[in-house]
Amino acid sequence: MANTLVSLADFLKGRRLTQKHSGLPSAQARQRLEQSQLLKSMREICAEINGEAGTVIVDEHQYLAPEPVVSSFTFTRGQTEYVMRLELWGPRPSLLFVTRKWRDSSQNRLFRWFYQLAEVEPVSVNLKFTCEIQSEHPSEEEVKRCFFYLLSGWSRSYLPSFKPRKAATTEGGTE
């Protein structure tokens, strides 16, 4: 007896895996951003950095709709990951700069056991800066400055010139 498959929508609903979020960007806004000069410029700068370095030092990840994160660029130094994410939550895209620090990569099993015993999370995430991109066509120099900020480990001298999303989004300062 042949077993027929139900529709994808019914399959996901049956397992309670579908959600409706009114805050997600429209498909048209996301498509405009994906085809924009901004994203093209970001990808070209990332490729230029990796080409100049001769290896992948900035790793790019792309996300599928309906995820509001469009693309992320990650630079790793030691146990710390510096992440710049291009997101679309509203009418204009924004950049989010985050640091992720891994704690449990020690080769010492005793340290890893202490972390587990203390219920310490294996990773800490710190939001460093969030900015909204006002212009539909930011200059390549402005976009490059964002990558310098990423590669510098959040040095204030390379802080992007885009308008901060909220005044309280910067935490501490790492030079």
C-alpha cells in the first residue's frame, strides 16, 4: 500500500512547527535588500579581505527567509568570535555587532567538568553596537569601515558612522 505524503504546510502544522510573526520583514523588503548594492558591497569587501589575507579570516553566512538576519560576517581570534550581522527588522536594514566568547574549549577535562558543575554556559554573547543604515546606497568607504571595526575587535577608532539604533546599545568599550 502506497503511503502518500501530506502537504508541507499540513506536516508542519501537525507538529506545531509553524509560527506567525508580525515583526518579520516583508518578502519584498528582504528581496530588495538581497539585491541591493549594500549587500553586494559587503560580500565584495569580505572577498577582498580574504583574498588579501590568502585564507578565510572573515566567514560569511547567509540566512533564508523569513529569518530577519540576512547575512552575518564572523572574524575569530582565539576563543572570541566577532560577528557583524545585517538584519532587516523594519523599513531599513541595520547592523548588529556581537562578541561571542567560548568558555569550554579547554583541553583540561577538570576545567570542563567545573564549568558543567557550575552550570556555566559554554558561550557568552555581548552586544557591542547596533546601527541603522539610513541611506539606501551607503558609500563603500562606510561599509569598509564596518569591516575594519569587525577586524579590529571593536576598536572605537573604527566605529561605524551609521546612526546608532538606540543610545543605550553600546556596552563597555574594547580598544
